Amino acid sequence: MAPTTQQPDAPGAGAAPARGKGRPRSAAADLAILDATRAALAELGWGGLTMGDVAVRAGVAKTTLYRRWPSKNELVVDAIAILFDQLECADLGSLQADIEAVVAQFADLLSRPETQAALLALFAEGTRDRQLQQRIRERIVEPQKVLVQLGRANAQARGEMGPDEDPATACEEIDIIFDTIAGTVEHRLLVSGEPITPEWIRRFTTLLLNAFPGLN
Amino acid sequence: MAPTTQQPDAPGAGAAPARGKGRPRSAAADLAILDATRAALAELGWGGLTMGDVAVRAGVAKTTLYRRWPSKNELVVDAIAILFDQLECADLGSLQADIEAVVAQFADLLSRPETQAALLALFAEGTRDRQLQQRIRERIVEPQKVLVQLGRANAQARGEMGPDEDPATACEEIDIIFDTIAGTVEHRLLVSGEPITPEWIRRFTTLLLNAFPGLN
Amino acid sequence: MAPTTQQPDAPGAGAAPARGKGRPRSAAADLAILDATRAALAELGWGGLTMGDVAVRAGVAKTTLYRRWPSKNELVVDAIAILFDQLECADLGSLQADIEAVVAQFADLLSRPETQAALLALFAEGTRDRQLQQRIRERIVEPQKVLVQLGRANAQARGEMGPDEDPATACEEIDIIFDTIAGTVEHRLLVSGEPITPEWIRRFTTLLLNAFPGLN
Amino acid sequence: MAPTTQQPDAPGAGAAPARGKGRPRSAAADLAILDATRAALAELGWGGLTMGDVAVRAGVAKTTLYRRWPSKNELVVDAIAILFDQLECADLGSLQADIEAVVAQFADLLSRPETQAALLALFAEGTRDRQLQQRIRERIVEPQKVLVQLGRANAQARGEMGPDEDPATACEEIDIIFDTIAGTVEHRLLVSGEPITPEWIRRFTTLLLNAFPGLN
DNA sequence: AGGTAACCGAGACGGTACGTCCGGTCTTGGG
DNA sequence: CCCAAGACCGGACGTACCGTCTCGGTTACCT
């Protein structure tokens, strides 16, 4: 048996780069591959996405792909996760404005063809593959949830909300808010297939604030 | 130009029973195929679903399958749609109870392995294939939305809500309520991967009723 | 269940038409089918020949084909055999002339695209299917061999040959002559792919007559 | 002869220097495939020969097969051609003996089930596909014709025949002799279905020598 | 400077599923 | 009993990708 079962691993994930002996991996290849993945995703959709095609687009051998990502799913998670890392929660002075900004950002992200093609497909795969679901949560879902936590903290700092009384209850509340925002936006955009306009965002945000009586 | 391109067409969908020429299609085969599809879906998931395997399970030739459904997507839509046709909206005497019942039904449906495996994958394909999206909406989404409309009508009959003032506004309101319920439940169950308990349903329903100030 | 396993049978083969109860078979269909078979053979070759296509060309249902011929092979044998039934052995006054005429006729037959496409393919199938080989011999090979026998009889009548001494020896001699003529013409035309000209026929006939010293 | 690494791919600019890039094709696979082809041919006949079956017998993927041979026809030509490459023309001291030896060799070859199954079927396909016919001639027919030329040269060396007077005439004579030998043996064995015994060979050879008066 | 270990491209490899086609059978309604 | 139409089962087709495996060659570190 091979003594070193060389696990393929995504580049940015590990902490120590394990400065080895041989030729180091091309850093440019990572970017090229992820870009190519998003491009192929936008152009062909999840079903049309092919490892061979990504390799060709990236000017890279298929071997290089598999050396870094164990399968299509993981590759796409990383390719899409980059987009979700760009989400930000600006403090605009009021909870209403902050929520609207977050929803707008999220809606923008879900309007990109590569995101549309990939997101639901990844979620679907995740229902079967627990490890993938974990990875999706870490790289894609968590960054969104952080926005909710940040917004909540900002609101508390501004005095719009009282401080958390019970951490467990607070965590549950964050979960339900998050599922509601993310789920509703995704459903309207990707399932119902209708656009998300500023008017819709305002309406939805108002409903959301109404739902929590503690907030005026 | 021929208006009916329908070479492969699902049974029951078309209005005209077509020409009475030739040997008629086996009605039993339809049921066997759809059952086999759901079974394979529950067992192997979307990615593991194979037309050949479905055919074998149904005791049917692959050609028979393709004669009726042009592709995996359409087949799965029909196989899953049957489940959504079973949704009902009982009048339990209060809006809160009615909503809770609907959410519970929907959560039950999404807890079935075949639904989990298929639903998000179908939605994902739908973002690329407009015709498929239309079909999904007709066969899967619409039956759910009808429940919201029914619940609303029941509430109005009971006097919990005032009558619709503007039909367009009412329609928009139904849309937003529907996207919120469906999206939130789906997101919690399939993306966040957390269970939907009666407590959660009660909390969520309460928030929902809070959100609409017209309802006490 | 049906007590009589109704064997499909070629139309012209049986003696008694078995004047039955129901609707009699369409006589026109037989001709149309055989014509269509030859046409398809000439156009598409053996490999491209399809029962469904023949049925369409003949304006007939596939069922009708199978009611009369048990399979593609038998159908083609009959379709081609018709052509071989047209071979004749005219008495032209000399053995040389008679042989040349027969060879020319045979070469003409083998130059037709439908014959080319079918003959070798049938022979090939015949090497595996003893029953088919028998049928081929009866319907296709025998009519050719009869010409050799006739030519021999004519030559004897004209005094160019002495009478048969031993029937067994005569039969062997006919066999070897026949295999030589048929085999050589087929090989030149279908394998070597070169044309058969009057010059070639004269040369070949001369060699043939040389080969048998009893003939001056 | 090696299968010439004939890519079924588009030839592109032509005369590509065949870059030594990538993993080289397995040489063992070629032999295994050709052996498997002959075995399947002998067992199942031309009609029963299946690319998938050959692949399984050879322990090879179907893709490997198609990567090397564009179709069943070409594969079988190569598989059978190997057998014809083994034909030899020994100088046994007299033309009669040499011819008898050649005929016997040829009859032996045609008695092998794989040859029987393949040869006529290939010839039949060759009548439709000019490229295939060319390939058959190069790989199968030509090796046989060489024997005739060699035998003739040997006879001239021994003084049994005078030297060629006109090259064109000589060539024509070789052609007619060859078509006669090959065609007659094939027809007796494969069409008439009768065995080729030493007695038959002696008779046939005698007739052949009679036919050419220049030979005593 | 030379090893050597890990990288890289290219592409062949064993598999699996695809969607199509055809052979031969059967089941309709109608003649 | 025949016919046309067409659905049915089974099975081979040739293609497309998957993920793995050799190849020859290329860096970069470590003696």
C-alpha cells in the first residue's frame, strides 16, 4: 500500500502550507480553475458542468483539478464560496436599512447565473452527502448567517434591541430569522422565478420587523 | 406548422386522448414507472437515479419510459407532483391552527427521502430550463400556493380577516406569504438541516401572524 | 389460447392455399413487399435494411411481414430468388456460346446493387444457419446449377460431348464446373471489384473448355 | 502487422507527427482484442458479434475498442487478416504440388469457424463501403494473390513455364487464376457447403493445369 | 552541481449511463 | 382470418464523462 495516501485538498483551507520538497503547486492554477468553474457554471449550468471542460477552460490538466479537489461538488463549493465571502454588513444607522441592504446583496448574488446554477444543486447534493453539507454550511451558509448576527449586534449597540437574555434563545432566534430571510429570497428568485425589487425588499423587511414585537 | 410537437408526453396531461389507432399505452406502466421513480429516488438520490434502473424496477423497457417522458427531469416532476397533490387545507377553526397544519404537512412532505432528493435538484434544473420551471410551477408549486389561498378564504369567512380590497394587492400578499412559508421551511429542513418540530411550527406561525398587523 | 401455432410461411411455397375462413391474404402485398425489399436493399445495403422500413415502403404493417416470413433472412432470400428464377439457358448452337451466355447473364445479375448487397450477406448467414443455407440452395443456388446441367445436356444432344458414363461422376463434374463458374464470377465482381467484360468472358470460357480434354 | 495506430479521429491537418504526449496505448490490449474478436466470431458468428462482448472478453473497456477501430468491420478485417498473413508458398518441386499445397492451405483457413463467419460478411459489406473494400484487399486478398505470383515465379525458375512476355498480360493471367482458385474454393466450401478433400484438390488442380496449354 | 520529489500537460484506461434504433411480439379497432 | 397502427420488451449501438493511471518533462528545494 502507498505509505502516503495523498489527500487532495483545497489550497486555502489548510493552515500550514507544509513547505515540502518538490515543485510547489502553481498558485495561478487555483484562480484559473475557480474562474473557469464559475464561467462554465454560468454558461452551461450545473448539469452541463464537466471536469474536463473546466480543465480545458483553465488551461490545466484534469489531473491538476483532482489533485486539489476530490470531486465536482467540492470544487463548485469553493468556486461559489468566494462570492459569498464578499457579503458585508454595513452599519447604516437603522435596522430597517441594514436588513434591506443585506437582502439586496443576497438577491444580487442569487441573480448571478453561476450562483443560480450552483446553489440549489449543491443544496440538493448536500441532502445526500453529509460531508458536503457540512462544507457547504461552513463556506456558504455561515458567511450569510454572520451577517444576521452582525446586524443584530449593531442594532443592540444602537439601542434598537435589548441585549440577549438567554444565549440559547438568541441563537434560536437568529436561526429562524436567517432561515426566513435566506429561504424566502431564494424561493422567490429561484423557484417562483420572480424578481426582487427595492419595493419588495421594503415590504418584506417591514413584515420582518413587525414579526418581532420587541422592535419598534 | 404543427401546433402539437408532443411526441413524448406524460399521460393525463394532454386534453385529447389522441387517436385511437394502434395498441393503447399501458396504464399500469405509468403507475409502475412513477412508483419506481420515487423508490429509486428515495434509495439512490437524484444523482444516483438512472433511467435504466427505473425501467428495470418498473418491469418496463427503457423505450417505454422515453416514449412517455422526454427526460429524467420531466419524469421526476410527475413522480413527485403526485405527493404534492395530496396536500389539503382543513378548516380547523382558527388561522393559527390552519397555518400550523399546513406547515406541518409541508414539513412532512419535505422529510420524505424521495422529496428531499428531488425537490432542490428540480428547482436547480428549473433555473436553466424555462419549460421545466413552468412545469414545476404547475405541478408542484401551484398546489402549495392554493393552500395559502384557501386558508386566506377560510379566515375571511370566519371574520378573522377583512375582505380583499384590491385583487392585485391581495395577489401580491399571497405571493409573499407563500414564498416566506415555503422558502423558510425548505431552507431549515434542506439547507440548515435542522428538524421542524411542533414548537418550531408554533413559533414560526406566531411570527407570521405578527407580521400582518391586520390580524389580531 | 390459440391451439394452432400459426407458422409464417412464404406465399408461393405451399401447394394448397388452405382456403380458410377469414379474410384472405392480400396477394398484392406480397409483390409490394418483395419489391420494397429489393429497393431498400439496393438503396441501403444489407446492413441498412430494416423490416420497419420495408413495411413502410410497401405500405404494409410490420405484422404483415412477419405473418409471411419468419425473419429478415428468409424475406431477402425470396426477394432475391425472383431474380435468379429469370436465368435461362438458350441453345445457341455451341457449348462455347452457351457458356458465354450463361456467364454474361450471371454477371449481369451480380451487377445489380440489390443482388450485390444481399448475396454475400446471405451466404455469410448461411454458414451459421443450416436451415437458411438449405433455403438459399433451393431458391438461389439450384436455379444456377440447373443451367449447367441444361448446357451439358444440350452439348450432348449436339454431339459435342459423349453421354454420361457414370451418373455419380457426372454429378461431381457438374458440381466442380458450377463451383468454378459461380465462384470465379462472384470473386472477380464482388471481392476483386473488377468488371466482367465480353473479353474476360471469352477468355474464361476458353480456359474452362481447355480444362476438360474431352471437349475439343 | 501492427494495427497502425489508425486513429478513428478526424485526421486534422494530416501527417501529424504523432506527438509522444500522454499515456501510450497498451500494446497488450491490441492482441487481447483481436484474439477476443476471433474467439467471439468463431463462437457467435458475424451476426452475434458485439463490440461490448469483444470488450468484455478482452478485459477492456468499450471505449478502448472504439479508440482504435472505428467500427466492427475494420476490427474484424484486422482480426482476420492476421490469419491470412500466415499463408506461405513452399517450393515443392512441381507446379502441381505447389498449387495443391496452396489450395489446401486456403481451404484450411476457410474451414476455421472464425474465418467462415467473417469472410463473406466482410466481402458483403465491402460491396457498399469502398474504403472497407480497399482495406480488405490490402490486408486479406493481397496476401493470397502473392502466393499465386510466387508459385508462378517458382515455376518459371524451374523451367515449367516460359518467362512472361508481356507484363500486362501476365498480370491479367494472374488475376484470372487467382479469382478462379479463390472463388471456386470459397464457393464450394461456404456456399455449396461441401468439404474440400485431397481428391478434390487433385482434380481441381489438374483441371487448372489443363486450362493453360503452355503447361504440360 | 546533482538529486530527487512533487509538480505539470496530455491522453489512454476501465466503467457507467446515456438516448436511439431495430428485431420480433402483442394488442387494439376495424374489414 | 386478415389488416394497419403502434405500443411493448430486450438488447446493441456509439458517445460522453467520470475518476484513475501512466507517460515524458519541468521546477524548486536540499544536499
